[in-house]
Amino acid sequence: MSEMEDLRKTLTLEPIEVNLFRGFSPPTPWPRIFGGQVIGQALMAAYNTVQGRTCHSLHAYFIRPGDPKAPVLYQVERARDGKSFTTRRVAAIQHGEQIFNFAASFQIDEEGFDHQFAMPPVPAPDELKDKVDERLAKMPAKVREMMKQRPVDMRPVGRSTPEGSPANTGFAVWMRTQIDFGDDPAFNQALLAYASDMGVLETAMRPHEVSFHTPGMQVASLDHAMWFHRPVRMRDWHLYAQDAPSSSGARGFTRGSIYSQAGDLVASVAQEGLIRYRPPEEA
């Protein structure tokens, strides 16, 4: 099974009891579960207890590293079922301990005021393919093959704030799933939640000229929040425009705005993460 199809299996949970679901991780060379996977699975666990309503926001905390070799149990608490809004809490459990907790709110479809910030002007994804191919060609063969097999196609635009500006953290990337997973709104939100954790924390490191791969860096997501504004279909291209207003106390804070290629703002993201640097000789 390809990594693309693995994503469908990964986000499809096994019901094992009322309000209790089990999720699995695909084969991975990494020692811990990718954070976006746990967000997407928790959202699907919550959706399995909700009918006729759409998630409009979620808030999550990463508590412990997840073990990719063990299943994850998702225990859903039905906090509230109101006339317009439904609230769910989800605890992700491995080896008898919480690794992640999550809250989400769902709403009936309603009409109301409508406005949004405009999408920043950036090159279209088709204009970036040659640059992506050039970058891949310079990578080791093993890394190049792994990048090609990722379930989400990502085409970096680069910085979206001027070089030398005080913040100089702006970054943008086009993204979409490699295959079409259909039109189900819940599953497409879970796909977007999965992709929203891919690389966003690095935006807080760019001003300091370090990355995930810099020797001595300890990097981990601490929390993650999303607001869904409009429908999303992840087989289509979406622009993930990011900035990082602050880094302090060994933590970086990042924000993201996700636009459809037509310019509709479909979601907003905020994340804080650990970006602790210890010189290799001190680590």
C-alpha cells in the first residue's frame, strides 16, 4: 500500500466501544508519531459522535511523544449537544497515559456576515514545479524517494515578507493531497488538520537561521489550534501563508492562513512549539 493510501487507512478509526476508537500509525522511520496524524485522528473520533454539524474550531495539546508502533485509543467525551453547537473532548491514550488532549466545537449550517483578508500575491503552484524538482534532485536518493511518496504535495513559495524586515518570518507553501480522497467534509477537514502541522513550526526558526536539522536543536509541537471558516477539498491546491510573531523562552509562536487557489480563506491556524537550542558540545 502506498503512503498516499496509508493516509486514508490512518484517518479511518476502528470503533471498539461507545465513545472509544482505535487508530494506527503507518510504517515510519521516525521514533514518534507525527503530530498532524494525532490531530486528524482525534477530529475523526469526535466526528464519529456528531451528526449534521461541521467542525468550526479545534484546540489541542501535545502532552507526550506518541509511539508509532502502538495503537492509539481515542476516548470521546460528549461535553454538550446544544441547539446550534456541539462540543466534544477527546483524550488520546497510549500505554495507559494521555499523549494528547483535544477539544472541538461543531455548528449547524447558518447564514451570516461574510468577509475575509485577501490572499497574498504569490506565484501559482504550477509555476513552482521546476524549482521543486531542482531541489529534489539535489537531495540524497533515499530522501528524494521519501519526499515523492509523501501523501501531501508541498510546493514552497518562499518568504512572504521582505528580506531584512524586522520580523522577516513570513513563509508560504502550496499544498494538496497527492490523490483524491473524495468530497466528505469531515474527512477533508481531517486531511487539512493533518497537513496543517507540516513544517509550520519551522517558520519561528527561520529568523534565527536554524531548522529541524540543525545539530543541537530540540523541536516539538506543544499545542495547535484551528478555525475552519469555509469548505475545503484537499485534492485542490491550497496556499498555507505563515508568520511567527514571537520566539522567546525556548518557544516559538506561529500563525497560518490557508486559502483555496480561488482565494477563499478556508482556515486559520495557530501553534506554539518548543525550539530549544543546545550547542552539540552541551547537548
